[in-house]
Amino acid sequence: MDFSILVTDFWSLTIDGIVVGAIVALVSLGYTLVYGVLRLINFAHSEIFMIGTMTCYLVIQQFGFTGYEEPLPLWKFASLFLLFGLTAAMVSGVAAVILEIVAYRRLRVLGASRLSSLISAIGASFFLVEVFQKLSGAKNLDFPRMISKEPIFTFSSAYISADKILVIVGAGIVFYILNRIINHTKLGLGIRAVSQDEKTSILMGVNVNRIISYTFLLGGALAGVGSAFYMVFYETTKANVGFLIGISAFTAAVLGGIGNVRGALVGSFALGLFQQYTSAVLGYNWKDVVTFVILVFVLLVKPTGLFGESLQKARV
């Protein structure tokens, strides 16, 4: 183990950790929103993210993109990114709503236990992975490079490239929009009301089923946007791509306080930074092991996370 790398490459690792954290946060928010409303851990949410990456890949394939030696002009890349990013957000959002209707709603109406919903979530996750493994041939699908990875400028040991700027700035815009939705719209008011007291919300005229569907739609859309950033940054996907990032996103949600939007953001960036630092010292193969260790440690020491566990207490 060489701890000196934390000094020599500190800023490089920090920038990469922020980028990873931003992508993880977009997935983690889906876990947080659903748990805040239903007190349900939607383990199939990682496959909603996977569906988003597959959508990005298919959209680009329709335009005949197979790879480029030279980056695309900025206007052309921006147009394509908006196209496959918005398409992935819509497809993932709709897939999340269908998942809620098929896998969870009937159980909720019948008053089934949380264990039944958990089993249904795990079953839905395995089902989606198997379906997409058959469709993709269980192989890696490479995304064409459409934006330069060359450094635009350097800062100490860190180099800042266009894809990193895109992820950080783009995710920041999405977080701002989410904040406005939750705290300044009728939908956000409904989500906060149902998360606080479902029975009272019904008495006040809130359509709970509609709010739950909108929550799944919003969480799925966030995962879809995250998948677009993921494809630009990592440039590959496969049927089980959601598993490890899903573990990271769930760990970040638990670390911050599952059900708390602010906690999900803080937990995601903290986890992204910690993963980069430990990977530099221990090796990249230890990254996921470290994630599991953090998850177990938080559950043992502080299971409510850093910021508690209720969505209504969050102030994004």
C-alpha cells in the first residue's frame, strides 16, 4: 500500500471522486424518493438505470455511430446528448412506473408485508437482467466516443476534460431542478405529504396512487439521466451494469440517511471520494469491497445514516 499517492494525486482523485459521486447520486436519489414515500427499498431500481444505458446505446446506434477518432463538434454532440439523454430519462421513467404497477401495487393494495415487496423487487431485478442478457447476448456494448477526453486545463495533479465538466455541471443542473420540484411544486408537496402521513394525505384529497406513480417516474427519470452521463464517461454497458452501481447508490443512500434527499447527495459524493482514495491505495479491484464494508459498517453503527431517514425533513 502506497499512501503517498494520496498526496501526489490528491486533486486528480478528488475530481474523479466528484464525477463518480455525481453519477451515483442520480441513481441514489431514486432509492431515496421511493423509500421516502413507500418505505420500500426498490432493489430493481438498478435495472432501471441499466435500461437507461441500453436506451442510450440503441439511440446512438440508430444514427449509425460506431466510434470516432476525432470528437464531434460541440453543437452536434450537445444535440445528440440531449436526444439520447432525454430519451433514456423517458424510457427509464416509464419502465419504473410499469415496475411499480406490476411488482408492487397489487401487494400494497392487499396490505402485504414489506418482506413480500422486497422479494418482489429482487425477483423483478433478476427478471430484467435475464431478459436484457438474452437481448444483448450477454456481452459488453461499447458506446462511441463523441467527446474529447483530452484535458482542457490542469490543476495541480488533476486534469479537467470535457466529459468531467459535462457530468459535474449537468448533474448540478438536475439537482437544482429536483430541488425546485420537491420544494416548490404541487407534485413535490404531494410527495412530502404522502411521505409524512399517507392516511392523512388521503383525507386531504391526495391521490396516493398517482403520487406514488409520479415518484417512480421521477426516480426512474433521474436514473435515466444518470445513465446518459455514465455512458459518456465510461463508454460501455452490459445487462448487469446496474448491479455494482446499484450497490454504490444504495450504500450512498444508507450513508446519508435513506429517505433523505440531502443525505443521498452528501452520501453519494462522500462515497465517490472514498472509493477513489481507497482504490488508489489498495488497487481498483478493492473498490467494490470497500463499498460493501462501508454499507455493513453504517448499518451496524448508524443505520439511520448521517441525516436521519425521512424525506419530509430533507431540504435539498
